[in-house]
Amino acid sequence: MELIERIKNTLPASLAEDATLLVALSGGADSVCLLLALHELGYQVEALHCNFELRGVESDGDEAFCRRLCRAKGIALSVRHFRTRSYATRQGLSIEMAARRLRYEWFGEMCRQRGAAGVCVAHHRDDNIETLFLNLVRGTGLHGLTGMQTMSVQEGVVILRPLLEVSRSEIEDWLQQRDQKWCTDSTNLQEDAALRNLVRLRLMPLLENMNARARENLSGDIRRLEEAERLYDEAVSQALTSLVTADGSMDIARLKESVAPRTLLQEWLHPLGFNSKQISEIYDGLDGSSGSVWASSTHRLLRDRGRLLLQATMPPLSSDEQVMPLGGLFTALSGKRLLIRRQVVNPSTFVVPRDSSIACFDIEKLTFPLTIRPVREGDRMHPFGLDGTRLVSDMMTDKKLSLFEKERQLVVLSGEKIVWLVGQRVAADFEVDDHTRHVMTIHVL
């Protein structure tokens, strides 16, 4: 099949014929081939060229080449200059990661501005094989063995890779048949410039000496692994659905009984920002005591009484006391919504609800205003039905509250006295009795 037809078949079938496609044009053989092939296929293409100002005169020469090419072919071109080194220094990034971030931020901006279906990049079959080896060297799971995808979303930008089934030699042959020149990035020929160059310049020739069909075989392996990945993802999804409860917890005993507990733990936590070292620590400590906490940039995981509890990271509660209204809806600092009501009752017929989310108090025994705040170290209260006071921390432990729940536990105070461990226990001395006529009810919604 002709190269140009293979490119067309790689593009999504849903892509409209009049869709605008932006093409990342570096001036190298791969991107020149991609731009001209899409142009020949009749797509509305516009070129994007990034000048990262990293190679001095050579970078400027690439830009000039792209301008001449697009002018000759009647293709719109947008150019953006980046001060990549200074940006990398400010952000604490490698040059490679800084260039990547700058590139995709601009791609997203241009996609929105042009109403484009996506950005086409010129990664080809040999790039994909190199990515496979780079992932292996760095350490990877099944996902890293499948290389790049023909379509993906990066930094919110739809990325299309129409050349992913085309080899570098086929690209150069196609251009030579058209007598089309291209630029060569000198850093691609330097073994010490990047790890990828070592794979390209030393490892791949060695493998081809062992088997002339090494590239074709490896590309076939990647395609088969892509199919295996789909089966794997389906199995993992079903397993996690059965293991993870609606509140984000996982029973440790059930996890350990599964076919692949370490893998399931990895697939559950890695997308949430937990790194491989943390996940290994969590797995190795599954039988440890309660209370251990691990944190990613977005979530926290707690080992608690035979469970793993997952919670999105939330800002700590303010320790300030909030004054509560005498009635109506009220939202506490924790986000809890409380409904406060006052009513006149008949002592002989009024029944206190047996519901821990509802507290009833004799208004005549309260000191106003009532306040609400998080639990503090050393807090004590006199629980209804018990003699004397108890540490609130001990009461929360008795209720088997997790560390996460304890951190956000609230108390309601009348003057200096705690009258309600919210949602848990009501204090004595404020209870409704046979002489109560005026009742305040606080209901956690």
C-alpha cells in the first residue's frame, strides 16, 4: 500500500474531510513528509513551527526552511520562539521537559484559536520502537510496552500520529522520489545528546545485526501488546470495580486474595499520582498497624483497620469557632450542612429521634450563642448516659473513626462546654427531659 494511503488509513475514520489539521513542522524529514502527504490528501492543513532557540544558527536555518517550504506549497505557517533554557531554569525542568511543556501549551492555544480537530506530529515506527526500549530501561508496566498511540490527548490537546506505522527509511524514500529536501538536526547524530540517540545509533544497529527483521518484528510485538493491553485494562477495571467501595476504600484481605494484588494496587493508585516506591511500601506494609498515611499531589491513602482508605487531598480545617444561627440552614467550615430548628413541644408526647445525625437539646439549658469548631487536642465532654467526662479523642477511637474522619470531626459548644460530638454523641446536662418545653434540634443533612 502506498505511504500516502497508509497515512490516510491511520487517521480516525470520524475525521471530517473539511477538518482543519495543525501539523507540527520541525523541518526534519518526518514532519515534512507528514505535512506534504496530508496536503496531498486534501486536508485543510496549517503548519506550526517551534523555534526553541537551542541550536543557534541551525535553529534559525530550520525556521527559514519551514517558511520557504510553506510559502512554496501555499500552506499557512505559524512560528513561535521560546526562550527554552531560561524557562527550564525558572521551572526547575530539564531542557527536554521544558520544550515539551512549551510546545503543547502552544499547540493547545492554536487548536482553540483555529478550531482544529487536532495536532499531527511526525512520530513514526522507528520512534515507537525507540520509545519501547526507553520505557524498558526506565522501568515500565504493560502500558509502557505499547509505545505511542495513533491518537491521544496530551495537556488537553488531541494528538494524531499518522506516521506511526511508517518507517524512517520509507519516509526518506518518499521524499527523495519527490526530490524534496529536508533539514537534519545535528543533535540527533550525537550519541551523548540524548538517551534516545544511543538507542537509535547503537542499540538498533546491533539488533539488526542479530536479525535483519528486528524492526518489523518489534513493531509487530507492539501491535500485539496493544491488543493485550485492552484485555488487561478490561480485567483490571472489573477487578477494581469489585474491590473499591463507593467511599473509596479497599478491603485489604480481599485485595490479597485477588489473582494479582500488587498489579491491582499499582493500577488503582498510580493514576492518582502515587509513585512506584510509595506503592511498593504500601504493598509491603498491607499487614501493618493502622494509621500509616501516604500522599500524592492530589490524594492521601490511609491504612486503617484492615482497609485502605483513599481521600482527595483537602485543605485543613480552620481551628476558629463559628457562631451558629438560632435557626435555619447553616454550613460549617468542613462543608457539613446543618438544619437548626426551635420548637415548643409537649413533654409527655415528644420523642427524641434515635438518629446519630440529629441532636436535641433543652433550650433552657443552653448558653447562647452556640459555636462549632473542629476537635482540639485535650477536648473533653460528658456523654449522655455516662458518669463523668471523657476525652473526645478516646470517644472517637471507640467509634472506630479513621484518621481522616477524626481530622474533620466537629463539636458544638454551649459556652465552654461541648454539647455535641457532631454525628456521634450528645452531652449530658443539656438533654431533653420530662420538663422540657422548648427544644432545639440540629440535623446533619
